Amino acid sequence: MKAAVYEGIDVMTVKEIDTPVCDDNSMLVKVKSCAVCGSDIRIFHHGNNRVCPPQVLGHEISGIITQVGKNVTGFNIGERVAIGADVPCGKCVVCKAGIGNNCQINYAMGYQFAGGFAEYILLNNIVVNYGPIQKIPDNVSFNEAALAEPLGCVLNALELAPVNLNDVVVLIGAGPIGMMICEVAKILGASKTILVDLSSQRLEMAKEIGIADVHVCGKNEDTVKRVLEETGGLGADVIYTSCPSPQAQVDALNMAKNRARVSFFGGLPKDKSMVTLDTNIIHYKELFISGAHGAMPIHHSKAVDLIASGRININKYISHMYPLSEITTAFKTAEDQSGLRVIVNP
């Protein structure tokens, strides 16, 4: 089969490799769509201690089951499936507690297990038994189903830092996932959503697809001041930082209302993760600070259902599609932020 093989820092080669062998406890899936995530780009440029090259990246996946091991139940050849990223081991204390995205082993597709930038992907017995594999409803396309993975991450963040009826919500970082948080926050009852970014280009894209009520460009104005103006000086009820910016985390505390929920959704680069925060703000405002990392299979399942319901039009987040042979171009397009979600169709 053809696969885009990550062979080391800044090296990815599309070439023929052996098609994975399906054993009695595994399934083989023909990949139809795999979206490019920011974490794929970070691995490509900087590596990751969970990714040992040569490896196939990609964890926002959909496809058709072509082989099913004799011991596998609940799945059949020909069924369309969406596949997420985080795979609970199913055996550690954390997984048994139902929070598999915090698994002590931290398996993931496109990390320890080969991912979706290939013609076929093997779902081993751990993935089959515990992983995020959802059957795709007939009214959902393969491209749409692939984006259930990032949408599942959004649902995890919204569960940890919930939006209540009539809340004012701020989202710092106007990437596709940040935009999804804004949209789902509206569904949950937010009265006003404020989208903040340094890129006017990103904010214009958001305006075109009708994402937020207010769009604030950090290059042109003081974002904290603007949020306070939009909230009558009180601050926002919920703030999510969906960008790799230490300053965004500092700003989030300063634009928060008393007893607000603040979610550090976006991770920071390792050399910038030590952030100086005024903890007196947390103390006196009685803020609730949470992190959000990945998603559990239940979030992936809910994301597929939400897409199928039509409540969220996930198609509007898809800006480019490329064949596997043009994966380098796909990565460049995703990295230069000239579009939104970029899909590779092997």
C-alpha cells in the first residue's frame, strides 16, 4: 500500500510499504479521509517521544472496514467508521475510572499506533476493544466523519469548563477547533461569543462562516480591555485558550468574571510552558481553572452524533482536500493558516 511515512524531523516520504496484516483480534480499514491536525505538524517539525520513526502519522480518520478478525464482534466488513486519536489501555487505574484520555500509557493513533495518512490502517486488539471507533451514519460523509475527532476534543473541554445558559464566552485562538468551541458554546446557550486572535485573516474567515458575535484582533486593540467593554466591565463567564500562547493564558485571567471558568485548552511549547500568573486574581475572583487534553471515546461518539444531527455544519471547517501524494502541500497549507481544516484523501 501507499503511505506517507514520517522518517525523522522534517522528512516525510510517500512510498509503498507492506499492507498491515489483520490477525484474529484486529480489523483492517481502508482510509478514505484523514485530516491534518496541528499536532501532526508539531511532530513533523519537532518530533514526539511517543512517535518512533519510521511511522505513519494522522489521527482524524474515517474509512471502510475491509477485514475483521474472527474474534472481533460488533463490526462487519463494509461498515463505514470514524476513528479518533486517544486510545485507553483499558486496564490502568485511570482507564478503569473512565477517563482514558488521561491513560498512564497514553496510546494514540498516529503516535504509538500507525495512523491514517496511508491507504490502510490496522486497528489492533487494544483499539478494537477500548478505542474510539464509531460507525458513521448514512447522512455523514467520510470528510465530515474525520472531523469528529477534533470535535470530540471540543466536547471534552466544554464538559470540563461548561457553558451555561446566557453565559458570555471568550475563545482566544481562531483556529478550526477554536471556532468549533464558539459554535458549540452557542448551541449550549451562550448569549455572546467573543473570538480573539492576532490574525486578521483568521478572523475574516470566521466572519465569513458566521462563527462568533464579536471578533477581536489582538494586533489592533487591547483584547482584555475590549472583553471588559463587551461585558459591562464584569468580564466573561467562560474563557478558553485555544492557541500555543503564554500571553493568552495571562490575558484569560484578566478578562474573567468573578467565579468564571477558564480552560487552558491549547498546549504550550515545552520551552514556553512556564508562565507567570498573578494567582491573586484566581484567589480573589474565585476562578475555576482547568486543562483539557484530547478526548475519550464517549466524546468521539457524541461528536459523530452531533454532526449527524445537523446541529453543527462541520463541512464549513473543511477548506482544502489533497490526495496522499500531495501530503507535503497539505501540511504547508495547514501550517500557513491560509485555510481551515485540511483533509488528505488516500
